[in-house]
Amino acid sequence: DSLTGGDIVRIALNRIDQNYPSEPYLMDGFYRDLKKLGGKYFSLLEAAVTIYDEDYDEPRNKDRLREKVALMEVRKSISYETHRYSRYFEQHNLLEDLLLHNHVKYRTFPEEDIFFEGFKRLKSTSFSGDQVYVVYLNSDAYTLKMFVDKNSYAIIKLEYEIRYRDEVVRKKVKSVSKYVSDTKTIGFKQHQGKYFLNYIKVNSKFNWYNAKTDSLNFQTEMQQELMINKVYPDTKKRISSTRKMKRYGLQYQDEDYNREFWENYNVIKDTPLDEKIVADLEAQGKLEEQFEN
């Protein structure tokens, strides 16, 4: 009871090496990203992936992906590349970007004392049957809520919103983009005494302004999620070089559409698209036909 919110966070960060994988492991996952313009969805990409990683040791370079990813299958809507507003979105590897949002693995929390001093304790709760501390930090730039297991001090869930103020990101076709916010949810699940990534979701919003008048033209939004289906701890298997993900955009790494695979991929049945999303995307034609084409 004497622990402050900052005390709990310090202990949790200091115990990452104990609580998260220390041996090589594999994970099967499902990736999805959706792009949105002015409140309407216009593109979709989905991929079945296998992820290999050595451990949760603190990386020397926190901006370089340590995990190796195999692309099992990739499919996308026609408008992913052909829509005239596609150029307003990043064209590089978005899955790589998403994995780098894992603040626990990449140790990308501030290290200054003021960061820890800002945490408040909320009422403890239960999470998947375990008792957890809940700590909360609210500042002008961001809000962060952590759920920390009371026994191991493992971080089992993060809710993180970063708010940007007038930060110019890119200039494109006489327009200037500025970040609005990144909203993230990251969850972990225990397997054989260690905590592994269970899901990660990031929602990024940008406002685009007229470069001359600074008036708002439109808003773009990108929703990304990775859900882990199965974990293979302490594996001796490696990623096949023939399927290894390249560093450029996934939209350029897809092969012929494998209808049979996707029809039997249970994750799709468990995570169906919202009706509004499907309706927006099918303005270009039935999704199944878009994948085929």
C-alpha cells in the first residue's frame, strides 16, 4: 500500500528481463490495416504472419526492428494503391512500424524522474483472473494507463494516447500534414511463466492543411492491429528466408490471392470487419473480387 504509482512503474520496467521472453520464440499472428479519409474507409490490407524473436533484451538501436517476420499470405483491396488519396499515406512497411510501437520490448518510455513522479494509483482490479495495479499519467502531451500484475510486476496492458501540437509531418501536393494523435493499446499474455505480446493496436490521425492559406482540407486516419493467435516458446525453428518480410511496403509483397487459405483461416471468422467498413470498401466492388483482382 505504501507504493506510489511511480514506484510500481519503476519496478515493472526493471523486471522486463525477468517477466518477458529470454529465449527465442515464434508467434503466429494476423495483421490488418485500414485507411480512412474524411470519415470513410477506402483501403484494407490483411496478412497472416509468423514472427520470430530472440528475447526481450534491451535493444541498442530502438528504431530498428529486432523481430523477423514471415509473410504467409497477404491480401488487399484494389484501392490500397490505386485510390488517388493513397499517396497521402506512408508507403513503407507499416507492420514494421507497428511492432516498433511495443514500448515494453523497445524500452521507449522516458527515463527522467518527472515521468515517474507523474503517475497516480487508481483502484486495483482483476485482469484475466489476476490482481493488477492500475496506474495513470496525464500530461499536456499524452495520457498513459498501465495494468501491472501484483505478483510479478509484469506490464500486461498499456493504453497510451499521444497528442501532437502543430507538428508538421510531410508536405504533399500543395498540402501540409500535421499529427493529431496516436492512440495505442498493447496487451500481453502469459505462456509458461513468461509474458508474450498478445495484441497491439494503433490508431493514427493527421490533419492536412492548405500549404498557402493554412486552412484545413481534410483528415486522414490509419487503423492498425496485430493479433497473436499462437505462441511457441523456446523454439528452435527459424523464419524461412524465402518468406521473410522485406523492409518495403506489404502492398508490394503480396502474391496471388489464396482463396482457400483465407476461407479456412479461423482468425478472420473471429475478427470480422464492421458492417460500415465493409460497406465503405465495397463501393469499389465486392471485397472478394477485389482480393482476386
